[in-house]
Amino acid sequence: MRTSNHLIGFLNFLTFLLSIPVLGGGIWLSSRATTTDCMKFLQWPLIIIGVSIMVVSLAGFVGACYRNTFLMYVYLWVMFIIIATLVGFVIFAYSVTERGSGRAVMNRVYLEYSLQDYSGWLAERVAGPRYWSKISSCIRDSHVCGKLGRSIAGAPESAESFYLRKLTPVESGCCKPPTSCGYTYINETVWTSGGGLTGSDPDCTRWSNDQEQLCYSCDSCKAGVLASLKKSWRKVSVINIVILIILVVLYVVACAAFRHNKQLDNDEAYGETRMEKARPSALW
């Protein structure tokens, strides 16, 4: 009996430890939201799941240590709901980030991003006027584009050097005009048409050398945010899948241990009943 309780207590301790990376993933997304992704509502499901696992595992640990059957029932049922929720979150994260990727451009190391490559719930939410005004404002306030500037001996970085840089999706989509527009490089965030014709992409007319505007209203900027979100969510989802597998194994073992505990309780109760029935006849 003690061995089974110790096993359940140990499993709950492991579950508590597993809640830490889940919670950490939500906090990491939160930190990303304040720098590049700027989608602050996306980290909350992970934070809620992580905190729930932490609280429930503590309840299961206490239930195992004090042989509290009610707490163990609560632990098993709530843990089942958490596992189902985590499965749903992983499926959701992969489904909403399934489509879309950067496009390679000749003589450029960085990729270009097009909103046409993205579709579905997440793309509609990001591109919608209600959310994009907040997202673009967040990107502007984070000064992502302002940090692109480099100088060599006091002179701006050359065009050839800039073309060889590996830009993040947000930097590529929001801080410069699309390559197809044909703008001439002056520095990282200043480009000129040189009096020539620009491309047919609507983003070509949205670009502005005003450092408060740049390409924050461009579809390429929205696509860059989506690409950044996809990258962040996929990283977190890989961790969640590993944690989910471990949680399922621990849950199955905990169910077996709990069933064993219950069987022992029934056997003890049955043995005590038999002893009570046998006691009068022995006295007689």
C-alpha cells in the first residue's frame, strides 16, 4: 500500500516538474510577443495549461501522501482534461500554421513574405484591421527596424552586404519594401524608386521612408508576422508533444497505481469485516 502511494506521489512530482517547461513555453511566447510577434493573446493557453498541471500535480501529491481518495479522483479527472486540452492545442497550433513560408529571391540571402501564401483563422485574425492596428503599433514601438542599422567606419552598410544578411521574417516584411518593387537601397530603412517605375505589388505604394511608417501597413509585414508566429509555435509544439507523451505514460501508470490502491482498500475492508464477523464466534 505504501509502495503504491509512494509511486503516485513520485509520479505527481514528475508531473509538477513537467509543468515547468509548459509554463516556460507560454512565458517565452509572451516575451516574443513584446519583441517581434506582437500577438500577446497566443501565450495564454500554454500558461493556463502549465499552471493547471502544476496545481493538479500538487493536489495529487497531497492526495497520495495522505491517502485522500477524493483528491486522487480529482487529480485523475482533471489531468485527463488537461491532456485532452494539450492534445487539442497541439493540433490547433499545427493546423493554423500549416500553410505559408518565405520565398527565395535571386541574389538575396533573406526571404520575402507574401500574405497570399497564408490562409485560415490565424491569417484572418492577424490581417484584420482590428488586430493589425495593435500588432503594427507593437512592432513600431519595439523598434525592430531601427535596430537593423549598421555602419562601417561611419558609413552606412553597403547594398551588397545588406543583401547577404539573414533577416527575420518581421525585419524582411516590415522594414524594407518588397524586392519586386525595384526600389534602390540607400540604407537599411531608406529606399528610393530613383524616378523609375515600381512593381505592381500594392505594397510598393504603401512603402514610406518615414521611419514611423516604413512598410508597417504592407501585406508583406503581415506575412512576416505570420511566418514569425509559425516558427515560434512550431518550436513550442515540439516541446509540448514530448511533454504530452510523458504525461500520457505517467497518467496510465497513475491510473494503474490508483486502481491498485483501491483494490487494497477493498481487500483491507473485506478483511476487517471478516474479522469482526469471526470475533463473536471465537469468544463463544
